[in-house]
Amino acid sequence: MSTEIKSKLNSLLSAQPLGTVLVSAWLVEQGYSLDLQKRYKKSHWFESIGTGALVRYGDQVDYLGAVYALQAQLGSSLHPAAKTALSLQGKAHYLELSSKRAQLFGSPEEYLPLWFKKYDWGLSISCRKTSFLPPDLGLVGIGCKTFSVNVSSPARAIMECLYLAPKSQPLLEVFELMEGLNNLRPASVQSLLEACTSVKVKRLFLYLAEKADHDWFNYLKLEKVDLGSGKRSIVKDGVYVSKYQITVPKELEADHE
């Protein structure tokens, strides 16, 4: 291996954090040709985890290291969301641990590369594509090993849970999660509520927040939040809540009055 190639390799190794994926197309943009990548693989500096993706030889990479690549190298809005984001921030420790599954959200035009979908990350990963919230609103960076990834803030994560409810996320569980969020910033919640395009999510969020009796709820400017018109039946055979014009599970009203 020539001195120049070794120098480029050292630059790459020093610039990229351990535990992350390197996207082949991005490497080409950085001046590492496909031929050069092949040489690195042949010399056992890197190994392939699928077409278009490399990792350092022998490196331990989990799905968050892949999400890092999507965000930092491909500019993707895909991010750990809903209960996964809450768990990563220590907000869902008393509920089912998300060690066996992870939930990602992203914009409708986003896609998961084939290498991401085909690789065995050791857990089940679901990806929901939606535009009910702006892709860059309400995200926070969290540290993972030697790198950081953007995940949903607690307020956005709860809204994502409600977007999945009740079909993929029990409302009773969302209420338990909401009860633990007593220190949300009203301004951040306000921004998310005003930007949210899902009437169902906004009505449920306000209903659960008020039921949890959080102090920050009193600082929200509800007149600026468009709650739409007409009734919304969230579940069948539920209890009607006239203030928010929604039908919620009987258990939610019975257990948490």
C-alpha cells in the first residue's frame, strides 16, 4: 500500500467514530473511490455489511451506528422515534424495554437503504414515513458510544406514539408515558402542536396532558392550536370526551379518573 493510500486511510480512520457504518457512495464523494475501497477491504481494514455499506474490520456496530450514517452521511431525516426515543432518553424504563425492537420515523420521501433493511441488527426495526410533523422539529442529539444521533424529544416522541395509536400503540401505555413527562418546556410543546397536521394526535395529546395534570399544560396557548371540527372516534365502544370530541378506551377513563 502506497504512502498516499495509507495517509488517506489514516485520515478516514481518525475522522470517523468507532461503531458507525460508512456508506460507500458517501466515501466516493469524500475522495475514496470504489477501487480504493476494494483495496481497504482486501487489506482487512474494512468489511462489507451489504451492498454500499462498510464497517471497520471487527468493529461492533448496532442499528444506531447505521442511523448515524443515514443522518450524518446521507442527510436523512430518519430517526429513532416514539417509544424507542423515550427509552433512549430514560423515559420509558418502567415499561417494556425496547431492546428487541426499534421504531424509526422519517419523511415520506425518505427510504431505508437495502443494506440497512437486509442486515441483522439483532432486533426488529419498524419504519414509519409521515409528514404529520416537520422533519427537523423537536429532535435532540443523544450520545451513543463515540457518536451522537438525532432522536425525537420526549414531546415529539409522545406525539409519534399517538400517531401510531391505537392500532400499533396502546393508549393506556401512552398515558403512562405522558405521566412521567412533568418537565416539558411549554414553548417546545406549543411549537409542535402548532406545526402538527394530525387532529387526532393534537386532541389526544392535550387530553392526556390535562389528565396527567402537568403544570406545563397551563402555559399552552390552546387558541393557537387548530383542533379541527367534528367528532373523532379513536376506538370503538369507548367513552366520549366532549371537551376534545374524541372517543377513548373505557379503561383509560375508568383507571385514571
